[in-house]
Amino acid sequence: MEKKRIVITGMGIICPTGNNVADAWSNTASGKNGIGYITRYDRQLTQNQLAGEVKDFDPDAVFGRKEARRLDRVAQFALEASRQAMEDSGLTITSDNMYDVGCIIGSGVGGINSFVESQQGIDKRGHRGIKPMAIPKILSDSCSGAVSLNFNLRGPNHCIVTACASGNNAIGEAMHIIRRGDAAAMIAGASEAAIVPLCVAGFNNMTALSRNDDPETASRPFDLNRDGFVPGEGAGVLVLEEMNHALERGATIYAELLGYGHTSDAYHITAPMESGEGAAKAVEIALRDAGLRADDIQYINAHGTSTPLNDRAETNALKRALGETIYNIPVSSTKSMTGHLLGGGAAIEAVFSIMAIRENFIPPTIHLAEPDPSCDLNYAPNTGFQHEVSNVMSNAFGFGGHNAVVIFGEYRDNGNI
């Protein structure tokens, strides 16, 4: 049976380089650094001073004070990115189609701000210190729940929690839902808002974070002197539709979602396989699903966290899966500008991947001053460039051994409808 074609008709983003697609892409493509000193809390509480924070976001102004207080920051981001994506798509939900549209919004950590606030409340006042909405705000599925409720989406409603692979898994599984006929359209993406002392100190104490306090050199994927990732926050959301459904309503089609691969390392709870075997298999599965070969890919948005282990393992995985062809494919890590959004990372990178196709442009890996000899690919160091881009692969790998790869392609009308 021929696979249903899945297209992207809407995009939304809120992240350290911008609070809408135009700004976030423009700043990312030009190599503007979104990482700075932490303002979300007294940064003297943690050894790490830096983060990729969302800037100039006032939830009271966006949602109204009452609604904003009912949502954790992670759900606020998810809802705002979804609002942008839905508005961009022009998809209207009515009583006739509300069971045909669903959502999957992933999150690695969920409502950690509300968790911390609730613990502080109970420490100070006992049970009286816990707000009535504490539990709904803490749950990771508060993001998908808020999106479903806000837009009256009565189709499939899921939250995927696969650490830093959550965004790609959400997009890939949403594609499968549409392919098998359980929905005509899905809102898919991920959100994270984990810049709190608990998370920052926790990642630091497991030696995952950079100890570098210079915003201009701390996040430096593939550099010889990289020493860990810089945490970030934000959300990315796509509207996925079955192609004929999109064409029938005259939607603008930004790209096509061609392939998805997902494997598990089954190796270590936090460290990747240095050989890249599991990640390479996910790449191979995504290529097979897309019906593409290695030389059909013109750009790879790398997971590229700036940790010593990940960047080397990902480089090995790409060599293993793509062979000598990988030396002809530009690879870059936009985390050099945004920091690592954990569960939200792959979702914003999906937006950047689609924009790379739309603009025929490779965003750079900034802060790459001294290449690591073991990371010897073309990482678009420091400056982006024009490049013909028809197909983009975007990688995401997470704690727990999760490997998730998606492939987007330029939409081509083959005479359907």
C-alpha cells in the first residue's frame, strides 16, 4: 500500500533566538548568540552561570493573568508555539473536524517550575502551601492537554517523554497517526522550561554542563575544547497534515515529512554508544522510510550538544550510516546559539530544518574555533551560507538511549488532487 504523504502547513516557535519563526530563523541563520547569563533565578545558587533563556515573554500579556497562572511555564511555551502554528496553517477546528485533528506535545522534564514551587510551598506552610492546580501544572502532559483544550482538538492526544529525543519522536509518531488514518492533521512538537536550580545543579553534578562562564564560548559543538552543554528553554510546534487534506483546503505547504527512524542504544542511561551504532541505525531507518539515499541529503541539523561524548558519537554515527558521502554534506548544530532545550530541542530544530529548505541556507555552528580531530566533518563553522537544500535530516538523541531521526523534504506536487 502506498504511504500517505504528510506535509507541514504551519510552524510556531519560542526560543532563545526569537519568539516567532521569522525572528528565530533570522537570528539563527545569521549566527546570533541567544545564550547569556541566567536571570530566571539567583545564578549564584548554581555553579553554572549561563543558559539560553526565552526573552521578552510576558505570559500575563499573552494569556491573561488568570489563565497564565493555571499553566506552568512549559505549557505556556507549548501553547504559544501552537497558537503561532495554528494561525500560520489557517486550519480551523469545527464540530465537523474536531475528532480528525489531534496533538502530540513532548517534554523531557515537564512542569518542573511548578514542582519546585510546590515543594517550597509545603516546606513553608505544609499542605496549605500547595495550590489547587499544582498537580495538573506539574504533569508533562499538561502541554498536550492545554493545546488540545485550547483548540478543541478531540483526536489523538499524547505526550511523549523521551528526554532530548522527545521533539522528533512527537513529530514522527504524529506522522504515523496520520498515515494509519487515525487523524487527518496533528499538531506536533515539544516544549521545555527547566532553567531552575534543581535541574541546572543536577546536570552540572553529573558533569554534563559546561563550566565555562563566557557566553561567547560556552556552547561550542564539535570544538576540541568543548566541555558540556548549556541549558536552554522554549518550544517548537508543527502542523502536520495528510497532503490531500491540506490541498483540499488550499493550505500553504512548507515542506514534506518524508521519514522517521527511532532506535534505542540499550547501552547506558546517560552516555551514547561511542561507536554511534544505535544512532546510525536510526539514520538508516529514516532514510529507508523516506525512500532516500545518503547522497539525497543536502543538510544535517545535528544533535550537536557540545558534550565531549555526544559530538564524537554523533560524528561516528553519521560516518557509519552515510559512509564517505557524509564528507559532502554540511552539518551544523544550532544549539551553539540556543543552548540545549532538552526535550524541546528537536522541535525547534525541526523548524530550523524546514527553514533551511525554504531559504536554501545552512545555519552555522558558532563558537567553533579549534576543530576536534575526531570530529572531522563540515560543521559550517561560525558563518552560514547559501546552499541548495532539498532534503534535511535532523537528529535527536536522549538520555535513556533514545535515538530519533526525522527527514524533511522540499514539497513537490506530483499531480495529486
